[in-house]
Amino acid sequence: MPGKIIVLPETLTHRIAAGEVVEKPASIVKELLENALDAGATEISVELEKGGCQAIRVVDNGEGIAPEDVPLAFTRHATSKIAVFEDLYRVRSFGFRGEALPSIASISRVEMVTRRAASPAGTRVIIEGGAIREQTDAGCPAGTSVRVSRIFETIPVRRKFLKGEMTEQGYCLDWITRLALARPEIRFRVSAGGRTLLNIPAAKDFAERIALTLGRDIWGQLVPAAGERDGAALKGFVSRPEFTRSSNAQIYLYVNGRFVKDYLLNHAVMTAFRRIIEPRRYPAAVLFLSVPPGDADVNVHPTKMEVRFRNPRGIYALIVEALGNAIGVGKGDTMRHHPPVADERAGSSAARNAYAARVEEALKRYRISSGPEKLFFGRPGASPPEKRLSPAAAISRDSRPETEQQEEKRRFSDLVYLGQVAGTYLVFSGEDGMVIVDQHAAHERILFEGLKRRAAETHGGAPGQRLLIPEVISLPPRDLSFLTESIPILEEAGMEVEAFGGDSVVVKAVPSFLSDAEVRMLIGDLISECMEGDSNLPLMERRERIFTALACRAAIKANRALRGPEVESLCRDLDALPRNATCPHGRPLMVAVSKGELEKLFKRR
């Protein structure tokens, strides 16, 4: 009887290894661009077909590959960057793992045309399923052209998990932007469907490259940051405290020229801004950290996105001090917030434990009674209201037809307002307990439903508040693409946005309830919140995400005291809604505590 353990065939192991390196079309773009950079290219062009899902072509003017080395370039673990194990800790180039080209070739069709400047003729090679099908001489300019097509043809299950074309194209643009920021001396051109998406000329320094890549608006908010400590050096730019975003998408971190996503570095950036910016807001930053090659291990993951430092505490302190000095925070102010950092893994573990504790506490505070108690209660002396659902039941039945939900409509105006707690929660009394309302979530639901109603009634756009002076805003390529595609939805909300040429849009009007908003920050937050996850959403889902972001931005904030008439108006508006148990994000906007639960808390039962 044969044993249970078998040795996998080479074709299968190659596909498994490819899955670690090639997650999506953007992974292919990243690896091909890094190869071009290692080849000394000064001009790189990228062509995307159907967002990179159908085909990707990368052309560079680098040194090219000799004819005898072309087959070796597609052999697993072949590389020109290392010869002995110790070289792994001395390499400053990108493509030293020797896995990118064979991994790409094992899941697609690859056609490469390459020539060294000293060679009279170039080489053309075609690889399908990891095997060389054709290799011939070819006339071509010096450099290398690689076209990858039939992507994930040998792994159809991976292809099924690709997102929409525009989303995958956005991921590709993200990687091109990351690499372009780190190499200002190189010209990048990107096209898709015959249209130029990105054309970044060579720049004289990082400052000029940031302005050309991320847009003049972000560049105008950045200040230089620099510092040195224990052989490590930091340089770059960080935003002023008054410029923030709702996500960390504008934080670009590099270690020895390589873009990374590292918990330790991100935490250090946020520590420098602690107690300076609002909670859940993020700065913009482009930071380049240089350390001796032996002090950082970037070879801990196939995608080379994670880093291990020999001296994490020193790196952490360097970033906090440099950024603190850049934004005008004293050393004592920043250093007192340092967490104990033994190494990155310990820091990550502590953060995960703290996060879990916060989640558990949040779940307790937002606990929704699922028992038989009533949700709302009438005023003392008033006629008892009809029986209503508990909050949990209301949420679980929120997907029922609207006609049924209307029959279960809840009333806030029948409650007795007692006061405000923690500047955020409105407390009401009823005949059988109390109800606590989150004022921000409640107002958010009101504004969201108002946007939907006006968009449906006007059939083309609600009137907005026109700006006295239109705002011209410069945006990165992916943000610009998303915003211009969303213009019809923005018009429904009362926001007038038009393409202004190049990398800019002009905002001429905003929704009336956002007339006091800072337009540039409003656009930045709208893009950050709506592009989380899959940005290639169905029209209705994208509309709701945009409406939710606008409502959240305009809703009453926490720690704002409300007067009695304002609370009454809020209750009347809630009563007029078709559904009023949750905010547009799906979180509960109220919690009911029955008299029985109160008696249990005070040991009366």
C-alpha cells in the first residue's frame, strides 16, 4: 500500500511558489518595474490592458540581457545579485530573490525582447506555463520589453478572485506611484486603453518628484524632516498638523529605497502626531530611511514588504524625534509617548492585545438588548405605544421590504429628554427604562436619508451651495480617476465637480449642509473613505458609499453640547425616517436599557 506522503511535481510547486509572489496584476507590475530599475533604466513605460487583468507591457531603456542569460532569467532561484548567503544582507537592489520572472512565467504567457547596447542584435523569447516555447534573434532598441498576457490562465481559481478592471488598475497605479516617488531621476509613463494615465518626467530632487506625482496640493502642505541616529538616517517630508486624511493611504515609507508597510514605522509616525491631530485622522508623509544593509532584513516575505530591524528601538526614536522637530513638537513631548519596544514582533503582539481589548470594550458599550423588552417607551401619563421590536430584531429585519418596516416605525419624540453624557450621548427616559442615542450616528442617518430622498426627487442633482471662488485641486492618478468617474453621483448630492485638465479638478459647488467645509480636505476624505476596499462597485453601492461619506463629514460631532430645541428637532427628523435604528455604516445609533436590566445592575433582582 503506497504511503500518504508524496513529492509534488515541479509544475505544481512552481505554481504554489508563484502564488506567494504574484497575488494580482499589480504584483506583476511591481516585479517588472523593480527589474527595470535594477537594470539602470532612465525611462520606463507601462501599458495596461483592461486594468492589467488582460495584459501588461513594461518597456525600459536599461542595460538589457545577454542572449546566453535570457533562458537563465526564467530559471527559479537564478540571480545576478548574490553569490553566497551573506550577500542577502548586503544587497541594495530590488530583484535579488530570483523568483519574480519564473513565477510570472508559470502563471501566464511572457514575451520578452531584450538587447544590450553593445550587442548587434537582440533576443526574443516566449514562455508559456513556465516553459520556453520560442527563442530567436530580434532587432530592437537597447533595453528590455516584457509583455505578460493570459494572466492566471493556469490558475483559474486565482483569476476568479480578481476585482474589477478599474480596481486592479488602481492597484497598479499605486505601485507605480510608490516606485516613482523613490526614484526621481527616472521618467515614468503609463497608458491604458490608448489613454495616458501618468506621465512623470525626471525630476531634479525628491521635492519636485513628490509635487509631480502626488499633486501640488499635497506638496504645498509638506515640510521637510530629517534626522540621524546610530548609523541610521531619515529624510523626507511630512504634512503640517492641520492637513490630515481619514486613512493612512498618503503615508509612504521606504527602507533603503524599498517601499515597505511596517507596523513599527507606521506606529512611530502616528506617535509623533499624538495629541496634535484628531483621533482616527492620519498625516501625509514621504519618508526615506537609510540603514546599513546588515541592520535590516527585507528578505522575510516573498513580496519583500516586511522589514526586521536589528535595533528597532533606535529606529523608532529616530522617526519620532525627526517628525516631532519637523512639525514643531519638542523632544520631551514626543519621547514620553514611546511604548516599550523590545522588537517588532513584541510591539505588534502588544498592539494586537490592546486592539482586542478595545474591540471587546466597544462590543460591551454597543451591546444591543435582544430580549423581549420594548425598544421605545411613551411619556409618563401618555397612552402606551404599540408594541415594537428590540434593537437587535430591528437590525436583523432591516432587510425586510420597506412597507413592512414602515409598520414597525419607531418614535423618538415620545421620549423624555434627560440630558447629555460625555458630550456625545443623548439620554432619554421612557415608561419602562431609558434609551441612549449617539448624536453623531443619529444625525448621520438623517443627512444620509435626506441625500437619497433629494437625489430621487430631483432626477439629476440636488441644488448645492456654489463657491464664491471655485477650488482647483491637484490629485494623484488613482484619486483623479475615481473622482472623475463619480461626478454624476456627486452632482446628485449637490456637489459640482469638473475635470480641469492634467491632474486637476475644479470644485464649483458643495452640498448645502457642507457649505462651511474646507473643500480640499472634504475631497481628500471623500476619496480616502470611498476607495477603501473595492472601488469598482456597482453604481448604487458607490452612490451609497459617497452619500455616507458626505453625511459623516457633515454630521454633528462628538463633544458638542446640544440645546433642548436641537434635541427635539433631531428626534422629529429621526421619526420621519423610513429606518432609524442604525447609522449608514450599520452601527446602532441607540441602545435601549430596560427597567429590568437596571434593576439587575443595582442587585434588585
